[in-house]
Amino acid sequence: MIASERALFIMRRINELGVVNLKDIAAQMGTSETTVRRDFEKLEKQGKLRRVQGGATTNGGTDSLLENVQISTRLKANVNVHEKQLVGNYAAGLVADGECVYLDDGTSLLPLAEQLLRRRVRIVTNNTMILEMSKRAEAEVFLVGGKYSPHYDLLSGSIAHEIIEKLHFDHAFIGCFGASMDKQMAYTMETECMTIKALAMKNATKRHLLLDATKLTRIGFYAIAPFSSFDTIICNRADSLPENLPEQFVLV
């Protein structure tokens, strides 16, 4: 996990919990306590958190904390751009004109969205970043209602759940924070999106997980679904990948 991704992880955990333990964060990110301590020091100098004994907490300003997380989320679009593009290119080829697709929250879905927006398909999403890309779209775009989370750029809540429950998708494309090869499980960090992901997968004919190879070393806070729940798991090629991948994996 690179420095910008670690910073995003730390800020999200502080936003969710209020205070985090240094040892726990190091274990969750799969990095050393020394590295996390340096990250804490850097983020404290930037005014994004306050260090405490054995961990870190908010800097006392909720608004500034949420703003920092929102900026970091936007910056994620510039991380592993080439890998995300490869994954998006392959995923777009799975969709036929006239089909209805669900596009999940997160920046990994943006390259796929960029391609599908130029085609005659129907897109349903809770990802507000996709809405911003849709002004000249050839596709029909449906944004689910619900509570807007500006720091995650997504919509969630009971209204969104009710809408997705009534829809059917030819394809559901799901993003994740990380995936465990040992546990054969995909994970997320955002509590807001768990039910939406599950409903979209339940109502889809085909279910696809999109990720880049760096995510295979992470375990997030919440389990999305086991690998066996997906028809395809689309990932870029990398030297770090294990030899015996599950049959759902497609390397691009």
C-alpha cells in the first residue's frame, strides 16, 4: 500500500471510529508500526489528525476531517490509473448494447463508466462521480436516491435500498477496498455501501468484481462476498500475483 492509500485508510478509520489504535492500523494495512507512526506524524503536521498515546484521533474539527477524506477519495482516481484502465476495458467488453448494468461506488469503476457512457446501455449507480461524467452521455443514467455522503461520493440508505430492490441488472460491477486470497473474500471499508452492494449482486444475472493487483494484499473492515459469489474477478497482471488463482479470476 502506497503512502496516499495508507493516508486514506487511516482517515477513513478515524472518521468511522473517532480514534484508532496504531497496532490495529498496522495489522489491517499489512505494514509496520514504524511506517504507521510516520504516517500519523505526517498527517498530524497537515492538521488532519491528532496523535494520542498508542494511536490517533480527530483533530477536533469534524468538518475539516470530512473535507480531508473527501479530497483523498478524489485523489484515489489518480492511483494505479493504467491498471484500472485495463480492468475497465475488459469489463466494458462484457456488456452488450441494450443491457442494464449496475456500477458500484469507488474510483475503480470510473474507467468502465467512461466507456459505457458512450454506448446505448442503461446504467444504474450510487456513484456520484459517475453522474458528473454523464452530461453528454449516450447511455441512460439512473442515480439511486438516498443519503449523499460527500466524503465517499456515494448515495446510500433506505431510499437507495428500496429502489435497487425493485430493479434487475444484466451485470453488476462491484468495487472493493481489498481482497484476501487466504480467505477467498472481497472487502470494503465503507459501512454505508454494504447493503447496496448485496442488493445489486442479488438482482444481477452476472456479477463481476473489479480490482487492481495491489488490493490483493489488503483486508478491509467488512466482508462484501466470497470470490465464489462472482462470475468473474477482473484484475491486472502483476508479478506479485500467486500462481494458483481461483477460477473466477481474469487477468488483463
